[in-house]
Amino acid sequence: FPKQTFSLCCKPFRCRSLPARRKYMRSPLVPEMATQEVQLNETLSHLKTESDTLKTKLEEERAKLHDVELHQVAEKVDGLGQFVMKTRRTLKGHGNKVLCMDWCKDKRRIVSSSQDGKVIVWDAFTTNKEHAVTMPCTWVMACAYAPSGCAVACGGLDNKCSVYPLSLDKNENLAAKKKSVAMHTNYLSACSFTNSDMQILTSSGDGTCALWDVESGQLLQSFHGHAADVLCLDLAPSETGNTFVSGGCDKKANVWDMRSGQCIQSFETHESDINSVRYYPSGDAFASGSDDATCRLYDLRADREVAIYSKESIIFGVSSVDFSLSGRLLFGGYNDYTINVWDVLKGTRVSILFGHENRVSTLRVSPDGTAFCSGSWDHTLRTWA
Amino acid sequence: MKDGIANNSTASISQARKAVEQLKMEACMDRIKVSKAAADLMAYCDAHIREDPLIMPVPASENPFREKKFFCTIL
């Protein structure tokens, strides 16, 4: 398959930029309007020049500190040994493509969502299904486990994020207790609880991210800055403060201050949509995975990209990335059905994992790092260790 | 009509102004050298690598995913 057509036909509802501003009339009816138009035009082009100058200056500042490459500094680090990672459990039960999954803090439960609208909670040790709910929409692209383990949040083409409290009574109808929390004007691409069950952060095809209060459904803060669909987000590890990173179809990864709504840093080096972003465990860096078939590492304090994880033989997009507990390994789920494991410091691939029979759409390492779980368009989830 | 033109271009201008403000703010950031950043990333890895079960495998009996256990539920 030529890479471009493959990605276009299999990625519904993505990559639509926000509509361009309407151009104003070329021939004004009144002379005063002509003068006004000329003035506005001048201001606009003046601002554009200023913007370009600032961008160049920003690049120069960043380049001054680029004294060495990460993989060069990492040459003195011991190489990693041989890896034996295998599928330890296969979770079967979804009737269609698995789109998203998340771990519970108890390190054994998993929530997953799929194209057919089903959201399932599993016990990953026993592979038993503990809860199942059918959403009223298809393409449930986002799901998340609450920190307490007592609720799950999910959403997709319904443009909403809904929270379902999980009951101990297996017979109880989960759908009855559903609470609508977030409302966007386009599909929900990702959601995550913050440190508590009380707030949820969402990202959407409408180009924005938003922070919501679960109890009241109130919008607490919105984050504007992406020029196209936002596809992913990740919260900074709690020790490092109130920030999160988002990635979008505009090829940008933005770091936001949750309290002010301000974009504090922006990175634009990918050549295509950013499908996944994940913080390095220390909070000082984050990795991204993109349709351009590369994963990249951005350091927040150096304010630049510090590593690219790619190979000429890898031509399919990355859908999902996550770090191992120490941050030494980066796992990437790819659209060519494989999972590539990268040495974060040296920039080399240490392993390639086969098993899924269709593209890998989601991948998360368990909270204690003992395993990671991948979900795929082949309708299954696999835990690997 | 006049207002229409003004609104469109003022909107573009305010968008452009916001972009310029954003860039000015980003330009003021205190940055560190890549060598320092890289050293810190390496130090973190080094400090935590021994606790990383996917790199330093713990005995199978301690990793619930690696141990072979057969689960049966009594219906």
C-alpha cells in the first residue's frame, strides 16, 4: 500500500483542519472602506513579519544550546540485553476494532473500548470480563479508568465524555448511572482523569482540550491553540506540577498550564499527525508517535527534540507510545501490526513484537511496570511481559 | 457590509496578535543545554533501571503476568 492512501482510508473523521477564515471582499463599495482595508492589510502583514522573525529567533535560541546529541552522551551507558517479551494473556470479547485502553491503579484491571460502542472492564490476570456497557455511539475512541478504580470515563463520536460508576453488583445496569461530563463540538479523541475522580481532561476533533468538573459537568478551563483536531493528551506525573501535553493533526505537540489555560511550549518537528504523546517518568521530557512512522523524544527544559526513533524499514504510522517504568524503553504500537521496542537513550530498536493480526491502536504499560497491554483492530487486547 | 469586512480582518488580526504574543512568551523561556538535559535523563534511567520489571525481570513467581497459574471459577 502507498503509505498515504492507507492512512487516509483507515482514519475516519481525522485531519480536518478548522475552516479557513473567509477572505474579505476585494472591491469595497465605499472609498473609506478601501482605506480601512488597506490599513488592516498592512497591520496583518506587519504582524506576520513579526511572527516569522520571532519564530526564527526562537529556533536560533534553541540551536545555541544544541551542543550534543542524546545518543552520543548515551554511548557510555551499558547496552540492554536480549529481550524475551511474549504475549501472556489475550483478551477476547470485543466484536470490533479495539480503539483505546487504560489500566486501573490496582495494576490488574483494564478498561477497553471499541468501534462497536462496547466498553469492557477486564481482570487482566484471569482474562475475565467484569463489566460491560454499550455506548449509544460507535467509535468509542477514548476511555480512562478513574484513580479510585470506582469509575470509567469514555466517549467518541457522540462528542461527549461520560462517566460510569462501577458497581460491585455485576447485575446492575451500568448504563443507568451514566453521567455526561464533557461536551465538545466534534469527536472526543482522548480523556484522562486528573489526580482524583473529580476532574477530567479531554481532547477533541474540534481542536481544543478542556478540563471538566465531573460532579457538575462544568467546564473549568479550555485550551485553544491547535490548528486542527487534537488526537491525544497526557498529564504530567503528579510530582512535576499542573501541566499536560497534547498532540494533533497540525503536527504540533503543545505543553499547557492547566490553571491558566496557556500554552507554555510548542514543538513542531513531526511531518504528520501526532497520534500519541506520553511523558517520560521524570516529567522532564515526553515522547510522541506519529503517522510519519517516527517516535520522537522532546526535552522540556532544553525546549527541543532530542531523539528520533525511526528506521527506513518502518513506513507505517505509530498509533500509540508508552515508556517502561525507568524510562529506558519506549514501546510503540504501529499500523503494520507490530510493536517496536526502542532504547530511549541510545536511539536503537531493541526488539520487535509480533502477534496482532491488524494494526495496533493503543498501548499502555501497567502502573507497576510489570507488563504492558496493547489493543488492536483485530478485536483483541494482549498483555505482554 | 463595512462591519463585515472589519470583523473578518480584525478577527484575523487578533489571531495574528495572539500568535505573536505566544511566540514572545516562548522566546523568553530559560533553556538548558542538551548535554545537561541528556545527563539528567540518563541519571533518571540509571536510578530506576533496577526496579524496572521489564528490563530486570523479577522471578516468575513474583510477576503475576509471567507465572503460570490456572484460574477456574466455581459457578
